[in-house]
Amino acid sequence: MRRRVAASGPTEQMDKGAGKNHQNRLCFLVTLSAFFWILLLYFHFIVLGTNNVSESNQLETSIKNSESSFVHLTNDDHLAEPRKEATQPSTFGESTDSQFKPVNPEPTNPEPVVHESTQSQSKPINPEPIVHQSPASQSNPVIPEPISQESAGHEVKSFPFMKALETIENKSDPCGGRYIYVHDLPSRFNEDMLKDCRSLSLWTNMCKYTANAGLGPPLANTEGVFSNTGWYTTNQFAVDVIFNNRMKQYECLTNDSSIAAAIFVPFYAGFDIARYLWGYNISMRDAASLDLVNWLTKRPEWGIMGGKDHFLVAGRITWDFRRGSDVESDWGSKLLFLPATKNMSMLVVESSPWGANDFAIPYPTYFHPSKDAEVFDWQNRMRKLERKWLFSFAGAPRPGDPLSIRGQLMEQCRNSEVGKLLECDFGESKCHSPSSIMQMFQTSIFCLQPQGDSYTRRSAFDSILAGCIPVFFHPGSAYTQYTWHLPKNYSSYSVFIPEDDIRKRNVSIEERLKQISPEQIKEMRETVINLIPRVIYADPRSKLVTLKDSFDVAVQSIIDRVTRLRRLTIEGLPEYDNFVEQNGWKYALLDEGQRSVGPHEWDPFFSKPKNGDDRGRKKFMEE
């Protein structure tokens, strides 16, 4: 009997048909997945890709606009850098003079390079670019408009000199706030004059006086008046070259003008005008000054403050540079009256009481130490000297000047048993011998220092160097002049006897000086001796370590002035309230924080000279 095969159940029937259905479902899922990925890729590359390109273009444009907002263009298309966050060390006018050795600070954090954008890319945010004015329009310099920046909802203003101010806060940088940038002037403004040194003076062969970095020939100590080293036959008008050579040794020179506390212009202004003071027309007298202004005002550094951070040195009295007209017979050049140079600071050996931008620095003496020890030894020697003369005077009379009191002073010296006179003339005399002058001052307690052809005399600094207490007869001979170098308390180091006391009242100098007690004299002499470092110029070929000489004091004073002007600019304030140039001498006497002047006891001494009164403007001869 055949065995019957069992019938298939429902489950088995389903399993048999599942193979075909499974393949159909798999195909469907693969197709659906492929469609999904195609859709996803289409959305990513076509839709999103288009948006990304648009956003990328917007971002690039934004970056370019942002960059251009930090670019402050001058009319010479140079790049000025008003803010630290978007700057790199500037190379404005990088000096090629190998004699100057700049020391630039190493940046602690590398700063991004800013590329200058063109006008076709975007316009600067600041609509007022730095303008380089022509010399004729410099009387009212354009101080660059600050760039406004938004920071945390507050407007922050930035000026091109902000980076220089920020260096002051860097306590780890010994030069912070003290950097000096030196213009690399064409040689016609300085070195070429020295090559033609015979033309520098009509009366004197200046070639020997420009030797030894401007100190002149060494002085032999045959009479034992000097120390054995550091003494030279220095011409009183040699400050131009001495100062410039001292600047080459300055420890904080920089090639980056954006961090400079001040900018030095090494123009030999004194040597320049000395060539043409006698026998030349005003075109010759003004030529180099106009040439200099034309050169400076084209430099990008000038546009930062319109020249208010620039300074130069002229080793002559201010009257040689203050010709107020174009009349051929008038004296000197108009360097100080040019609109552009009115913005600069000019260091002269005598300033005007009615000026705003000329500042007096000491005449050079014969002593130029190369070491601190030389100064200390000299000071100790001056303390120990015995002084047999109560007072002395070295000079010549001024018979053609009815206002001069020199004749009366000389007469009192002759008639006094405690007075000493070294009478000078324009021929050969002991007045032209440094040893004769210094020997008399070293043996005198007081040294008379009246006006000469102008307010000041080199002799005043020779007397201080000798430890001799100066006696002045006009406040313009020292007190309103050398306010950077001498104490404001003038009675601490000098005696003041008004000219009218001699001229009209015939006051006895001997009796007046005898009223000063020995104790007071000792204190005054010690003050005078302590002033010696501040009124001498150290040897430019070396460097003092612990002492500050006349150069150091002057440079720091310029830096302080420029820093003050910058901070006032940020605050939107002028240098002084209601400044009156005729009262210029009063402002130097103000205490810190004072901004205005009033009546002063010395007003009668500084009444503006009338037309035809050229006192103080005469040619200045060696006394």
C-alpha cells in the first residue's frame, strides 16, 4: 500500500511564496534609498552651495571693508596706522644713516598685517584723511581726526600717535615713552655745511671748532686751572653739531616713527644762518629754511601732528631766526616765523619772551666730560677752593647802548677792594683766554652777569661751572630762559638786582652782596655746584651713566611737552587757556596743572619793544 504524502500546510505555502516577495521589497528599499541620497546631495550642493557662495562673498566684502576702515590715507598715499590692534611696526622714513643706532622693542604678540585697500574696494570710515599742508597753510595745522570705533556700545577715539602713548605703560621696556625718531635729512641740511666749514663764520675759522664732534681743540692744562681731561676750546655757537652727535648716542633711538615720543630734525640751523647774516639778501638767508619746510611737510611723519611732535636745535639766539618782514635791511632769517615751523619746538641758546615755540638750552662751556667720575672730581674741587674776591666781572662796556649798565658795573669793580675786573675788548685780551676767565671765576664768590647784546651770556654758565654764584640784573638773562635746566626758585642759586637799582639808584653791589650771610652763601654755592651736570654737554663720543647732562634734560623736556600735547589733543583741549603770545615768557613759569597766566612782577621787564628798538636783536658777538 502506497503511503500518501502529507498535504502542505498554510505556513509552508507562505514560505514557498516568500522568496519572490522578499526580492521585490529589497528592490523597493534600494530604490527609495537612492532617491533619498540623490535628493539630499541635490539640496546640499545646489541649494546650500549657492547660499554659501553668497555668504562667502558677503564675508569677504565685510573683511575688506573692515580692513579699509583702519586705513588712514594721506594725500601722498602713505599708510598711517592709528590703532595698535591693526598695525605693524611702521617704516616711515627709515633712516639710512649708519651713525644712528636705533633700538626697537620686540613685539610681545605678533600683530596682523593690514593691507591698504584701494578706493574701488571700499571707502575709509574716516572722511578726514591726514593732510600734508603746503608751507603757506601750516599756521593752523590739521591734527588728524580721530577714528571712531565701537566697543561694547561705547565710542572709542583713536589717534595716529596712540601707539606711542601706549609704550609709556610698558614697564618692562626701559625705553617706553622715550623713543626718538630721527629724520634722515639730505646732507645739504647738515654734513655738507661742515665740509664747507670756512664759510660758517665771517669772523672766525670754524673748521677747528667743528673738530672732535663739535667740541673743538683740546685745552692744555698748563696753568692748572682745568682738570687734565675733558676740556676743549668750544665755540659758543657749536651746539648744532654737539647736540646732533649726542643724539647719535641716545639709548632709545627708533626707526619706527609710530612709537616715537618725539621726532628730531638734525638741521644745522645755526650754522646755516651764520653763513649769510652779513652781506646777503633775504632770499639767501631764507633758502635753506624754506627748503627744509618743503621737505618735512611732504613726509608722512609730519601729518601725524602737523609738526607739533618735531624739534630741532639752532645754536644761536632766537633773534637770528625771527625776521618779521621781507625788508632786506632787517636782521636774520624768518625760520621761526614760517607757518610750518611755528608748530615745531626749536631749541636755541636764547629764546624770545614773546614766543610760543622756542626754548632756551645752555650755551656750551669748555668742559665735556666722558665719565661720571670726571664730573664728581670737578665738583669736589670747586667745593674746596678759597675765593678771595667777593664779586667779579668779565666783559666789555656798551657805550653805544644807553640802556646798558655794564659801564657802571665795571666802575664799581674798579673802585672796590673786594671786586675783580677782567676787561675785554675786540682785540687780543685775556677775555678770549678760557683759563683766564675760569681762574677769575674760581676765585670769586659772586659773578656779575648783566645783559650783553642780547639778554643772555655764555659767561653765566662758565661761572656756574666754576662754582661762582651768578648775579643777574634782568630776569630774561636766566630765570625766564632756562626753565628746564635751572630751578624756578632762582634765589636758591643766584642773586637778583634789578637793572634800575644800578641805572637809576646807583645801588652799591658790594654793600648788597655783603648782606648775604656766610651760611646762605655756602648753601647757594652748593646748589650751584650741584647744577653743573645739568648745564654741561658731555663728550658726544662717550656717555655718562648716572648723571643727566644738558642734552638729557632738554630731550626729556621735549618728550614731556609732546606727551602733554598729545594727551590734551585726546581730551580736545588747547595747550593753554586763552594763550597770548606776548605773555609767552609767563607760561614757562607756571606750576603743573596751571593753564592760564595773569599779572607778574616782571611785567615791566618784558614790555614789547617799540618799532626801531632792536635791543635783543643785534648781532651777537663773542664777549
